Amino acid sequence: MIGVVNLMYGQEGFSPGSASDAFHQGGQDDWSDDTSGVKYFHIAGKQAGETTIGGVAAAWRVDCLTFGLLGALVCPLHPILELRFTEGDHTVPLLSAQREGVLQNLNAPGVIPRIIEVFDPTQNTLADHNGMMLNPEVQDQVLQWLQGVSADSPSGSAASSAAAALGTAAVHEYNYVTISGAESVVVEDSSGNSTAPIGDVFVGHVPGVTTYFLGENVRLLAIPTSSSETHEMTFQSTERPIGIEVRVGTGDTTSRAVRYHDLALPNNVSAQLTISPSGPQDLIYDSDGDGTFDTTVQPMVDVTGPAAEDTDPPVINVREDIQGGSSRITLSAEDPGSGVSRLLYSLDGTNYQEYTGPLTLVSQRTSVLYAFADDNLANRGTMVHELRKNATPIPALTWWGLGVLAILLIAVLAWRRLALSNRINLPRG
């Protein structure tokens, strides 16, 4: 994972994955054996809802375009990050910030902890990793600690007032929207707030909305369902196929799922996806460039309830048997939820075709096998499999090649025999 972060976000002379790993080595994280006598106070933020990254996995994304009368599938493959969300301050998960593991407590002995919690997603900056410094509740708490007063209850800030009004924290659902293959993704709410770029460095801010970059032309946006605002996401289509998923829920649960795969919109047109207080609306785009969104695209899947909870893609299994100079490849896909709808493979990572039975591949010609499978709820799983090295050091020859070799060998032997015979029968002088 360190290498993936370096590759996707690094620049010349800077490797963020390696830098983060080095930062957390040594005594940076573990204070449990501190015997200095210093008194520690620990503040952790907890935003409304789950928009803090709690887990990251490297993955592949595939979306397809269909060409020609025969329906050839061209499916660009590109690396992305898959995120798992949890509660926290948007930068640090609450579990990590509390530093109280099951097997070991990493806090210094006698530490005095405090969790600053926000209950309104539009006020999440008050519990942000850096924004907490501007939170009146945090400032009051620090002053009380400096004055030697132990305050274990909120001190009357806006966050505390919200807590008193709501009683206990509600579980806020979000619209987790992933858009792949598009450019210039901008979010604007009905109050006019926008994430559009401001100059060359800064971008705008929409209260309650957070954005993440998952890879090239892949963006994830988290929009709270509790908002009374309507949020419009506009973007430009490209030559690449477009994929969109809206998952409504928390970090671990899903109450509604909307999925688009393999969208072939006209190149360089404006498209819009709207999230209203009632939920996601159908995708629309401007087909003729006149500034009006005039064409509606229905999603492949729009499900709620138990069907929405099925977010796991099919698992692709590969069996490879070495036979002489070739590999016999058998693929299968399993999906215990809605079942597998199709399984496709590719020898070059771009051109795909339906898998209908075992493949026989020459490993010297094909080094990697690619595949993806869809289930009946449009969950898509991918596989990149490196073929095993052929155990035979010399590539297998065809019968035709053996025949040619035999003829050449016979010709050489005949020539040598003729030459020897001529040498023996030469007259003596």
C-alpha cells in the first residue's frame, strides 16, 4: 500500500506513502512507557456521520465501450483506491485517535482524554483535524485545563447545544457518490455554495460535503442525506466510458444503491447528477451543447432494502494447469448474493470477450490474464492474474516444425555421406 500511495500521489522528490510510514516509526505513536512525569491532555474529534477513511485497498476499475456490429468490448483498466469509511475527525479515525487498542493502550499513563463531537454534518469543520483549533468548545476546554479545572462535560459551545437538543448522536447517513471516467466534477448546493476552482490553488467549499480522489478521473463525494439542500454534481464526459455509483448509508450499511456502468455519453458534453433531500435523481446530460440538460439516462440498478445491502462483487477464481508449453486456464465466478450475470476476460487488459470455456494460452506470448464479472445487481469484480512461468526451458515445437527439422537433419546426413563417398573414390596419382 505504501508503494500504491507513492505512485498515485507522489511527485518528483516526494513519496507521501514512505514519508508517512517513516513519521509513524519509533516513539511517535507509542507513549505507553513515558516516565517523564509530564501530564498529557488528549482531544479527539468526531464528526457527524462516517466520512473518515478507516481502510484503504488497492483495486482495479473497469468500464466498457461497445464498438462495431459485433459488439466488441473495449474496457480500459486503471488502478484505483477503495475506501472504507468510519467515524473520526475526517483525517484520523476515532479508534486511532483514542489510541486504546484491545491488546495495548498507546496513551501515556494518566492521560486525560476528551472527545469533541459534532452532530450536524454542516458543522463538521468544528470537529475537523485542523478545524478543532477554531472550535469554541476546544478553546474553552484548553483554558480550563491550563487553569487546573477538570471539565468532563461540554462547555456550552454550538456543538454542545446541538448535543443537548438531540440527546444522543444520531447515525447520519450519507450519499457516497463515485464518478469514474469524467472530468471537471463540481458540486453546488441550492444556496449557491460550490466546489468550483478558485484561481489555480484553491477550490470552493460546500458545507457538509467532502471529496476524495480515488485515481485518474475517479472522484468520490460524500453528501449528507440529512441536508435540506439540493446538491447538483456536474461533470464533462470524456472519450472514456463513465461509471457512477450512489451508495446511501453509513460506512458499514447501505439502504439504497444506484449504479450506472459502461456509459458511452457523447464526448465532451455536460452531465448532471442531482441529490435532492428525497434522494438521488436520474442522470441527465446536454446532448446538443445548448446549455440545457435534455436527455435522461436510467440507472442499471436502483434498489433499496436487503438488495441494497448486497455490495460485494463476484469473486473470480482462476485455475492454471501447465501442459507442455501452454497453460490451460479455467475461470469461474461466484456470487452468493444476487448471482453472477456475466464473466469476461482479456489478454491485453483492454479488449474483452465473454468467457465460455477453458482457454489454452502460450505463456511466452501472454504473461497476464485479465477478467471481470458482474452480478445481477451490477456489482463488478475484477481480476489481474499473472500466468505461471512455463516449466519447460525450450518452447514446445509444432509437428510442422519437427518435420522441417527432420528433413534438414536427413539432408545434412546425406550430404556428409556423399562427401565421404567422393573422398574415398578419388583416383590415386
